[in-house]
Amino acid sequence: MGSYIPSTREERLEMLKTVGVSDYRDLYRDVPQEMYLDRPLNIPEGKSELEVSRTVRAMAEKNRVFPTVLRGAGAYDHYIPSIVRYIPTKEEFLTAYTPYQAEMSQGILQSIFEYQTMICELTGMDISNASVYDGATAAAEAAAMCRDRKRRVTIISGAANPDTINTVRTYCYGTGDELRIVPVKDGKTDLAALKELLTADVASVYIQQPNFYGLFEDADAIGEAVHEAGAMYVMGCNPIALGIMKTPRECGADVAVGEGQPLGMPLSFGGPYLGFMATLQKHMRKLPGRIVGETTDTKGERCYVLTLQAREQHIRREKASSNICSNQALCALTAGCYMAAMGPAGLAEAAKQSMSKAHYLAALLTAIEGVTLRYSGEYFHEFVTEMPKIPEVLEALEADGILGGLPVEGGILWCATEKISKAELDRAAAIVKEVLSK
Amino acid sequence: MKLIFEKSVPGRGAAVLPACDVPEVQLSAALRREKAPLLPEMSETDMSRHYTELNKRVHGVNCGFYPLGSCTMKYNPRIDEEMAALPGFTGVHPLAPAHTTEGCREVLKTAGELLCEITGMDGMTFQPAAGAHGEFTGVLLIKQYHEARGDLKRTKIIVPDSAHGTNPATAAMCGFQIVNIPSAPNGCVDLEALKAVLGEDTAGLMLTNPNTVGIFDENILEITRLVHEAGGLCYYDGANLNAVMGVVRPGDMGFDCIHLNLHKTFATPHGGGGPGSGAVGCKAHLAEFLPRSAMMDEEGHIQVRSFAGNFLVVVKAMTYILTLGREGIPEAAQNAVLNANYLQAKIKGTFTPAFDRICMHEFVLDLSKFKKETGVSAMDVAKTLIDNGMHPPTMYFPLIVHEALMLEPTETESRDTLDWAADVFRKLYDLAHTDPDYMHASPHHAQIGRPDEVKASRNPVLRWNPEA
């Protein structure tokens, strides 16, 4: 049996004596006998490290890891520089708690301050929080932060990721506030329909850029309509695309959020990831979550602390609009490392190559008889094709170590990143062609 | 130390990506950003040294004693990290076909079954990413339950005033009115106060047991019975489960749903504030209301995060539980309680425990009399502990004890460490009587002196500014 308790049997007996109790049961004297568990737990016996290692490795081996991933839809397989994988495994970063004690947590606080700065640079916004759980909750937190007494309704584009829509729906269900979903037209947010929905009680509108189908929304025009109606404009952005794409600030957004996973986090069956969240100066005191600020210490030296905590649940209790009191610190550290390792040029290169490879793949696929693009709009690194024999195509790709695109609404949503080589794309297209020519 | 931006040199960088091997495609002009983000430009050496320097300015559980009450800062086993880093887990796309992700699904199923047995629950979700997130999920189960029964008059959630601040915030996020009830002096539920507020409008009660002062509420069966009789449900805040796992189960105490902090009780690291996992368990009558992912599972359910939550954290917790097993789980709880009582006994005679009795996995010191005598506050003591290489206990919580310091040593500390800690506390107790000014000015040897928090809040500087 494995155990991480250092005290020996003799030590424990002496300690019990020091405490003045006869045995462990006596320590639990407040626990009524009728509920005291008088049987062993019905779980396996403890194991040695080697045995556990075998058991868990056997589970990992039951998964299939695809060398080539052409599937995104919210989780993206980008190349992660080696140093980005290594730094967050350092034990101090890994095992520390939330940096409440600034005097012994400057390393974490500074790493978050640097992360906040990078997110501001990436999004063009003024201030960023220390991160939230993921992109979907960032969207939900943004909706909550935009509500006030008069404006309670949240609008979300139907072209956003379904997990994001469903999460925002759940948070709205919690507070009992209305959610309206904008219909999709030609793969994009239907602007005319949105305008119909923009009544005087709308608090915020969320769009995803590029959207779930990979298409670029007309973010400026949407922003104008939203602001005309007096509502707040929230944009959920792909952080890699932001290496080259017009920033939410430039599009007129009030709040910029997004799924931070592409910034150095592996796919990991969905988590841990992180949500980034940034806003304008004027909304500073509404921004939920942890925030790190710069100050000076007793010697006048620059240092960092958790700040603006009067916004938080432990002070506002039942008046709080969010209960979040942690961040994804280690993921924020990872994202910071990733952005530092890539630099502005590297990030732009990852974005350009992802986009170029997706377009190359689309060109190869649409050259095949029977394959067409579903939408005509400009896209980033994802696109939807129409084709026959979808299950057969995906099966044939799988047999060759390629995770094909995701079946959505009768088509396939493909994704390519800088990690995929031309040879892999050629190979994938050849397999699709072969299946369809049968 | 310098910020990473202050070490950046234009033109530096690491060669990470090869040249593009397909025809390059440009964004149309209207979609391009005006200028590049001002991200650092670093060589790999610069980066490695920068983050090593930062890492030296962090106190982790691996550095030393970390008795932060309510946070269960136990040792984080390395094998758990190694298992979570297996490419067979990290390389799996959450939307890959089910027959290629059997291992991941087995992890979720196994961890769910283990935790259901440990807590006495019937269903478990790993979607919530943190404790507060789990609370939100759990209270939404209660909301759905009443609604599904057409019982729409239940609009109130009862929260004792000793509760974690997240409890009332959570209830508000779920659209409930909060009814605060006063605790008995020992932090336990005042049965009369509870009876007085129970009624047809009661949706549920949120409770931590052992409570926030480290005492097991011996009336717990009576409490959950009263709530159920009134038609409400009982929510268990699992923050303090480390005291009782394998010894007594929340399900057997009468709770309907719970959240667990895998990053506390089940030894997964806190990572400086996350990622954690706020798994939520429930009895069978609530299982149909558990969250699902629209992408991975199906529409029509609540959802609190994308996909299946912080999956790798679940791998770590499962590895931990499999290692400890049926004997090791209760043994960990028993020794967490033993260590807390031992440290309390060793400190007694100097600082005063708020409750002079056997505690659970943590105990609270009440420094109000000490402060009157010496002028030295709980904060001063905490900051002087830093100079002694110890992470301070939780300060000024729970709110029902004044000048509180809350200590939770956990089971992974040796008797030697506890003896050393008690010595440090005794030393500071004496120092406060001889040189209080020294303690007011602490820390003296830390990374920094006390930060000016008022300045940080009044003139917020929340990012590096190149012009400054």
C-alpha cells in the first residue's frame, strides 16, 4: 500500500498520548456511532507506486493518439515548444497555493502580471484578469459582468461553439435571465436578425471570432449595431489568430475573452485549459476573477499583489455576481511562457501557417470530385466541407493515423495548424480521394 | 527583479517553426491587426533564466511547511504528475471518436466510482474546474430538482454565517435568496435558528462538516433530517473532507449533493491558484440533472464548462486514490486529524486555541487577548512566520473568530516538522512580549517587505507599460 504519511507507528502512538486520547476513534468522538463507517471502503487495496504506474499506463494505452490531427472545434493541436512544456513542471510553481502571501509569492504574482500584460497586448484591451476556468466560462462571466438592473438579457451568436452557448445558457438559467441566440446565415451571425433581437433590455452580445465554422464574422458591423442599441459587445477570440487578426479593441469590443488552450496547452481530453478575459479601463471594477497589480513594499521597491479584491465574493458575499475566487495560474504561466517563446513574430508565423495549411487542405479536398466548401466566407484555420461517405472517409483516415475533421450538421469541420506538414495534408487528401473514387 | 518585457531585445527569438511548406495565404487587409502585439523577444537562455528566477521566488509545498487552514496543502506525489503527463492522455482530442478514447473514459469512470464510494454518493461529474465552480454546479442540481417537481416556491438557500464566502455568492448566482443563520459559538449549526427559518420556501442548506473552525457538527443527522422534512435538500461543501474521508461519509450524514476539491483532499497540486477540479457528486435522485457537454455528450443538460473538465487533474486524483486504497484513505484522514491535534497541543500554553477541545484536521487560534497584551496582531505573527520559512496559516478566517489564525498541518508532515513549527510559534509568542516592533515590521528577510495594498487598489497598475 502506498502512503505519504511520514510518522512511524511508534511516533503516532506517542503523538496520540501527547494529545491525550487513547486511539483514533477517540479523535472522532464527535462523530455519532450510527454514521461512523464501521467497514472498510469498498475500493481496491492500496498499491505500490510501481503497481499503480502499471495500472494507469494501461489506461493511457487504451487511448489512440493520432500523429496527425485535423480536428479542432474548440481544442487545437498546435506545436508546443519544449521549454514551454518544461517550465510549468517546476515544483515550486506547481505546488504553491493562490498567492495570498505576497512576501513569499512574488514569482507567481509577477508571472501573472506578465501574463495580464501579454493578454492586453494580444487583445488590445486595457486590463486583463489572471484567467478563468476556460473559454466557455469566460464567455459566461463576461455576460454576467455586463448585466445591470435594467439590462438583463444576454445575446449569443448561434455561430459560437455549442459548448460555449450551452455554458452561457446554464449561467443565465442560474440567475433566471433570458438568453437569445442569433440565427446563423451562410455560416455567420445573421446581422439583420441580431438587430431584431437588440431590445432596450439587452445587456451584452457575444460573438466568436473566427466562429465555430472557422469563418471571420463582420465584427465591426456587429459591434456598431450592438453599441447603437446601448449594449456591451463581447468578442470570443482565438488567441493564435490574434497574432495577425484585427484585435477586439479595434473591432470596438468592450470585453475580449477566449479559450487560451492553443497557447501552449496540450489537448488533454479537454483540460486543464484556461479562459482569458480582458476589458476596457472603464469596466475595471466590474471585471471578475483574480487580478494582480503592481505596488511598492515598505522599502519602496516594486512588487506585486492580488488587488481590487473588494469586487470579490468573500467581501460582497450574496451581492457578488460571480463566485470565482481562483484562476488557472499554472495554465496562465504556460500561456505566458508560450507567448514569450514564440514572440510576436513566432505567434504571427503560427497563425499564418495554420491559415495557409487549412487553405491548402481545402484546395486539395475541393479538387476532389464530390467535395465542396459549404460556406464562401473568408476563414482562418477551420472550414466545413460537404461530401458523401463521411463515415467511410473518417474511418479510412483513422486507419492511417489521421484524426479527420469533426462531423457537424451533415458536413465535416476540418482544422489545420502549423504542426501539420504538407506531406501529411497531401496524404490525407489522397485518402479522401481514394475513398470517394470507390 | 526585472519583468520579462524589460529583458526583451528586439530581434531575439528561438527558432521554433520551420519555413512554411505550402503556398502562403494572407488575411484580407480589413481583417489584419494594425500593429504586432508587444510580446517579449527572448532567447531560450533568457527565458530559462527568467522563469528559474521567478520560480525561486515561490514557496511551494515542496519548500516547507504550509499549514494554510482550509486549503489542505498536503504533499503532491510525483507519480501523479508523471501519470498525468503520459502522452496517451495529453495527446487525446476531447472530440476524438469514443472508441479511440476508451482509456480517458475509463479514468473518468474509475475516479467517479472511487469517489462515490468514499463520499456515499451515486453519481459524479468532473466538469467543474474549482471548488466554487462545484458549488455552483451543486446548487444548480438543487434548483433543477425543485423545478422538475413543479415545486416553484422554494426560493431560499440557508447558509450559516460561519460558511465560506463563496457559499452565499454561489446561491446568488443560482438565483436564490440567501438566508444567513447565526452559528452557535463553536461554529456549529444553531438548531433553533435553523428551525426558525425552515419552511415551504426552503430550497436547501449549504454546509461544511467538519465546519470552518474544524469541529465536527455532532447534530448533523438532526440537521439534514430537519431540512429534508421541510422539503429542502442538503449541500455538502467538501472543503474539509480530508478530516473524515473513509471515516464517515457525507452521504451517510444525509447530504444530497457535494462538491470535492480534488486539489485539496486528493493531493493534486494547486499550481499557484489552479487548475483544480471541483468534482460534484450526488445521490440518485439528482443524477439526471448532472451537467454534460453539448459537444461530447448531448444537448439538453446544464453545462458549466467545455468538454469534461480538467481531465488531467482527475488522472492525478485517481492515481492518488489507487495508491492509498481502502486502508490508506482513512489512514490519511486519521493522521491529518492526529497532526492537527498534536500541533494544537504543542502550541497550547502560548497562543490560545479558539476552542479548547479535540479538533478535526484544523484548528483556529484566537489572538485577540494576545493582541491586547502585546499589540501584535495575527497579521504580524503571520508575517514573522515568513521570516522563519513557514507559510502563514489562513488569517482572519473564519469571521466568527477575531484575530484568527487557522492551521491545517495535513497528514504528510512529520512529527519533527510539527515540533519545529510549535517551537517557532513559541519563539514568536515570546518575541511579541519582548520586541513587538520587530514583529510589526516583519517580514525582514523575505523576497519583499510588506506591500502597500492600499496603493495597489487606489492606483491600479495592472499591466506593464512600455512608456512608464
